[in-house]
Amino acid sequence: MHQSFDREGLLHWYDANARELPWRVSPARRKAGEQPDPYRVWLSEVMLQQTTVSVARDYFLRFCAHWPTVHELAAASREDVLKEWAGLGYYARARNLHACARKIVADFAGGFPRSARKLADLPGIGPYTSAAIAAICYDERIAVVDANVERVISRFLALEKPLNESRPEIRKSVQSLVPERAGDFAQSLMDLGATICRPRGADCEICPLARGCLGRTTPDPARFPLKQKKKARPVRYGHAFVLQRGDNMIWLCKRPEKGLLAGMTGVPVSPWESQFAEVDFPMAGNWMKAGCVAHVFTHFRLELEVWELRGADIDPTLPGWWVPAGDLAEEALPGVFRKVLATAGFE
């Protein structure tokens, strides 16, 4: 692969075509001596694991406006961090982000470890994120393999097997290629996959790796990587309860500290089960059905019947709090509960 993979051509292409991203130090600035900020790289990589660049960009800019350094993020309350994260999903990542910031400040005086091995010991930093930080910030010669890189290498080698079988070979191939400019090399592969070797098509005519690409010699390069058969996603069912006081206040509560959406803000709900159970309202009253919502999590699809009670008067012993309907946007509400409230007429 070394002979056919044009690393210099790829880096030359990256020098001229690197995407401008708020967490990235451009090739020209790197050449001038500017070093990437591991805090910003870490923050962006955690956000990008389950969303697109266009979505992550806005969240990243808001986080950095609130907490420009790891010291300030560590000093923030977890509730404030969860509020800013709301809508990105995968909320365990936000909790780990906060815990990691506190550990970096407490154990490393705010300086990030400089090796992937040591970075991987921190909360919420797995093999991919540790490799990305170490390569991009410190030029550690380690393979950084995300979905874009998997696609590029799978097509370059024309691997006739799905990703779950080819990942070890892809990682080994990338590791064998990493040059001294390890960070720029990692980002060049990411950018190539995002802009030229895209999921639904490939602009082979302008690709810097076209000459050695085996996928290009096939009738359809875009068929790589081969599709895996998807397992049917199970469905769970439940009820959600929106309580409105006469002065347009909405009752919210905090979810348990363990489990899905742990520690997040929501509305009262029933257990989520394999079929709809008979509704058990949290208090007596003239409940009205407002509609239904569906929300897809990683491992299951959730369908909720939404019930609304107007003029509610909560038992003061119940855990929770009243919030003006106009202030709901400021709460750490996951997407599923924003859907529930919108179904009841509260955007």
C-alpha cells in the first residue's frame, strides 16, 4: 500500500483545500508555528462523534463562549453543561466531558496528557478520541480512524467485506502510513472523506489518491464499504405527562442519575416497556390526550402517548419544579422531551 498511496499528494491537497473549522489550526498556521489547542480539539471530537460538522459547529462556539478553557469548564456546574449540551443527544458524553475537565484540572493542572495511552485513561476518552488529540495536537504517529477514514481506505483497497469485518485491516493500513505530519495526515483523510470520497458518491477525477485507488478501477467505487445487514430496532412504549398550572407554568423533574438520559430534565413519564400499558396518571385530574411522539435512540425506538393536564396543582412532596412555559428553551431538555412539550403546545 505504501507504493500506491500518495501521502505527499494527499498532504499537498490538504494544504490547499483544508476545511476552515473553528477548532482547527490551518496547515499554513501550523507551518508558521501555531499549535492546536487540545481543549478545543477534545471538545470538537466529543461533539462530532454522533453529529455532523454543521450541527457541532454551533454547539462548539457556544461552549467556547461560555467556557473558553478547560479550567472554566471544570468550574461550571454539571447542570449548566447539560443545558448547553441539550439537543446533541448521548448525554453520558456531556457528563463525561465535565468529569474529564475536572480531572484534567485536578490531576494535570489543566494540561492535557501528550500521548494517546495516557489520554485514554481520562473519563469519556476512548481509543478514537485519544488518538485524534494525540495526533492532531502532538503529532503522535498513531492511526486516527473515523467513519470518513474507514470509507476512504475501504474504497482505496476495494475491500470486499463489510466494516465490522474490515476494521482491523483498515486500522493496520492507516497506521502503516502515518508520516511525521501525523495531525495533518489524520485531518487530510477526514477532509477527503467529507468532501471528495463522500458516502453517496466519489469525485474520483479530482481525488489526490485516484491513481492508486483500487475502488476507482471498479464499476461503482461508491459501493465500498460493503453494506452491513441492519438488525431490526426494537420498539418501546410509554406515556408522558405534561402538567400546566393556571399561570402558564409547566412542571419539570429530573431523571434518575443512572440509566438513559441520566440527570437530565424532563416531564413525568411511565416506564418504557415492550408494549403500551394502561395509563397510570401521576395525579388525579381531567387528563386529555395531546397526541403521540416517536423518538429514535441508538438501540431502540420510543413511542410515547402524550397526556396533558391544565390547571394542575402539584403535591409539594413530589420532586420537581415549576418553570414558565416561555423559559423552557433554557432548560436541559433532551430532544424527546422537547417533542413531548411541543405536542402539548409548548415549543
